[in-house]
Amino acid sequence: MTIEAPPSDLDLSGEAYALASEEILFLYEMMTLVRRLDERMLGLQRQGRIGFYGACTGQEAAVIGSAFALKKKDWVFPGLREGAAMLLRGFPLSLYLCQIFGNEGDLLKGRQMPCHYSDRSVNQVSWGSCVGTQIPQAAGAAWGMKFGKELSHESRESPIVMCYFGEGATSEADFHVGANFAGVFNLPVVFFCQNNQWSISVSRDRQTASPTIAQKALAYGFPGVQMDGNDIFEVYRVTRAAVERARRGNPTLLEALTYRMGAHTSSDDPRLYRDPQEAEEWAKRDPISMCRKRLESQGIWSQKEQDSLETRISDQISRALRKAEGRPSPPGKTLFQDVFAEMPWHLREQMALLEGTDNACV
Ligand SMILES: Cc1ncc(C[n+]2csc(CCOP(=O)(O)OP(=O)(O)O)c2C)c(N)n1
């Protein structure tokens, strides 16, 4: 018996989600900002000014195009490479950089590794660093949203959850747990896999015997779609369809075919395990160049606009860096805070010792 995909209400018809010219320009500018930011941050890391960095170079269309399909009230459960979704959704660049420095301006108080951004103002939680853990967390949050809607008896459109991960994460038990749960309980979640072909040094072919990541959805009873993750128009169109389906209370798995053009992180050197020719081939499909070509063909972009954009972005990053870098570390006592509603005596004692007083013992 041949197993067929379940019938789905996923509407992938092209025209439904066409982008206006101003929106395309905005998305192009965001992708360029992300690329330049990555370049600057990797430079800072090499100069010893930040400890670690994970770039999304080559994957900008997948991140920016998909995040643009969300509404402000929706929640994002990212992996390592989707921090820029926060910038797209209005998070200030200088605070974003404070997170990378882990200084007193960092809303997370320096408790996370660089690039593990999060803030309530943009409904984005932090990646936990353990590959795939965000998947059951996202399913759980989506379950909560479904409950909330049912309990409130309101017809108001409820938020949905966007969960990002790499293709490597689909080999983790957490992927299967989260996908199974979402399928059984019909949860308002979009599982967005950035298939960037490499999980550090493990190639996609050694990762799974499944011909596509998208088809893994079939086992859990919901649709899976593979798309060109370097084509921002396609990413937006397909993601919008999946987001609309999530709003109707149903999950979808998306697989964005893309490529990690740089190293896994600042701690990695891909020359040790992959053929440079492969990267050269993918560079021909650089998502930013592809979008630029489209803008040029529409007559709304030229070298003049590009030059002015580059200056604007360079100034924007420099301004934000001046604001963020050099701020002191978070106060030592923050080590003890935000865990207990009432701090136990032994932590009060240690906090006082750290602050140079001993009156916490009384
Ligand atoms: C449970 C677990 N195993 C291993 C690691 C080490 N590690 C960090 S990122 C990574 C690769 C992840 O690959 P993928 O999910 O494809 O995402 P990508 O980094 O390519 O975006 C690994 C193995 C980890 N952080 N957590």
C-alpha cells in the first residue's frame, strides 16, 4: 500500500501573498543589514572584543522572509541563526549588541551566550543551545495558546508559534516528540527547518536517509513543504500559507533549502571538512544578490541606491556599537536574582559576601 500525504488546506497559490514594492525594499534592506552585521561581529570576535558569534550568512532570505509572515502577537522559538527575526520585529540594534557583549545593557543580564537573544517585547524566547529543545517547547507553547483560546471563548484571532531549527535538529528525539504532539493535538505552530546542508561538520546526506526533511511531516499527519530558502519571495509566500494554516489551528513543517555560506560559528573552520567548490556553487544563488536582481529588473534599484544603503547600514551599526560596547558588566548581585520569589538565606549570604558586607546573616 502506498502511503499518501494527508489532504491539506495549505493554500500555496502564488498571487495570494504578493509583496508590495515598499515591502520588498524593506526586506532587501533587512537582509543586507543582517549580512553586514554578521561581517562586523565576526571581525569583532577575531579582535577579541566579543567571545563568540554565530552568523546566518547565506540564510538571510529564510530568516527575514519567514519572520515577515508573522504578526506582532505571534511567538518565535528560534535556533542559533534567527536572532535577526527580532530586529525585523522592531527590537533595537543597540540592545541586540548589548546581548552579544553580555553587559549591563543586556536585557538577559549576561546570563546567556552571545547570539542567544530574547525579549518579551518581540515575543521571542531564547535558544537553549541544546539542539532541538526548542521544538517541544514550541509545541507546548502552541498547546497553551490553543487552551487559552478555548478557555476564553473569544473568537479573537489567537497568536501562533514559529519554531526554527536546522536539519540536524530533525535527527534529535525532540523533533519527533514535538512534531508528534503538534499533530495529535492540532496545534497552531509552524515548524521551520533551515536546511543549510551542514550540521557543523556533518553533511545533510549523513544526517538522514530521508530524501527530504519536509516528508517527515507525513508521519505526524500534517503537511510538509520543501521550498527554495534562498528566494525570499518563495519563502514569504510558503510561510504565509503555513502561518494562515496555523491560525486555523493546524501545524505545518517547512523545509527551506539554503546554505550556510560561512563557518558554523566563530569556533569552527569549514575548510577542514568541506569542499570550497560547494560554497562557490551556492554563492551563485546568494539570496541577497537574487533579491537585488529582482529589484533591478523592476527598475527600483541601482548602484546609486546600493551605495546609499551601504552607507546608511554602516552608520547604523557603528552608532549602535558606540552605544553598546564599553558598558560595564551586569552588577554581580544579578547572579542571584530572578530565580526565587523569596531568596533563600544562603543565597542572601553569598550575595552580601560578594557585595562586601556581611549583614545578610542577621
Ligand atoms: C543536544 C546537542 N548536541 C550537540 C550539540 C553541539 N551542536 C551545536 S550546533 C550543532 C549542529 C546543529 O546543526 P543544525 O541543527 O543543522 O543547525 P545549524 O547549526 O546548521 O543551523 C551541534 C551538533 C548541541 N549544542 N546540543
